[in-house]
Amino acid sequence: GAVVSQHPSRVICKSGTSVKIECRSLDFQATTMFWYRQFPKQSLMLMATSNEGSKATYEQGVEKDKFLINHASLTLSTLTVTSAHPEDSSFYICSALRVATEAFFGQGTRLTVV
Amino acid sequence: AQTVTQSQPEMSVQEAETVTLSCTYDTSESDYYLFWYKQPPSRQMILVIRQEAYKQQNATENRFSVNFQKAAKSFSLKISDSQLGDAAMYFCAYRSAYTGNQFYFGTGTSLTVIP
């Protein structure tokens, strides 16, 4: 089956620094990727939709300047959390859309800001 | 935006028994896709089953089947012969066939399998 690789799986950073999370579709091209945030025992909250070659579309309430998304190629999207603060600590998940009915998820990244 | 409702935050089932997880959704569209995803403790989201709204036949995947009631906007998941490995969080999701690409997820049902 299709594989989406998300890296790193865990990261701890100091408050005020930036962290980059990568999402790669390994065996298919994904024109669209999604970035989610998930709080403990809650559902996935869509942060933004990333389209290759164009600017990401952010959901209401998500700060564009804080969560920078770049979809530089058909197999790679990155999420950069800039000037991270403890409240940004969370589980971040990406998914890549292969066709209309198939979205594959990365393993997720647990971000801890200290 | 579409809404997806899972009214059962937690469910439990005895090993080898059958359990049904409920999901309802709200939409005015006629063509869409519905999904059940499983999220085990590893937190990797895994597709369990999907249903195209234009198909009347309920989807099945081995021990997993759905009861899709389009008029009632209901999409329940039945897990037969439950196994310990089925223990996970289950999310119902909706995706429009027309507008945008995003998935709308329900709040999830935590399934416990009792040995």
C-alpha cells in the first residue's frame, strides 16, 4: 500500500526556536497534502491544506505566520512551527491525497516545547 | 462545513463478539465519500473501510462492514469476531465529491476489546 513518511516522529525544542516537520509520499505523487493537529483523546483538527506549487490554505484561527507550510514538490510538504511556545506542544499529523478516495497518513510528530 | 457526529465516545466488546460503532453526518450534497479510520495507540491512522455514496451496496472488508443509510445520513461500522488488535480509536470521516479536498472527521469512538 501507499506509504507516507513523516519525520521526525518526536521532537523537543526550546521555547522561541523553530521546528520543521517533513511529510513525504514515498510511492505516489500527491498534489494535495493536509496538516492536522491532534490533542490527547480528541479528533484531528485540520490546520491547512497544502497544494503543490501554490500557497497553502489555512483554516480559520490558524496563524499563517506561525505555521509555515511549503509544498515544494509532488512528494514533499513541510510544516515549520516558528517561534514555538509550550502551547504549541501537540501531535501533528500529515496526510497525502492520492486520488479522491484515498488519503494516507504519516506516523505523526509529537512536538514538545520546553 | 459538513459535520460528522459519533455519539459513542467509548465502546467495549468481548473478544470474538460483534460491535457496531455509530456515525451520522450532515450534508446537502448527493455525492460524497465516507470512511472509517482506525487509530491504535501508535497513533498511526489506518483506513479501515470506505463507501462511495452513489453505491447502494454496503462496503465490506473481511471482518469489517458498514451499514450505509443514505436517506438517514447514517454510516455505522460493524466489527465481527472482534480481536484484541481491534482496540483503538475509530474515526468516521466525510469527504465531498464536489468541493475541496478536505476530510471532515468525527470526534471518535474509543473501542476496548475485553479478553
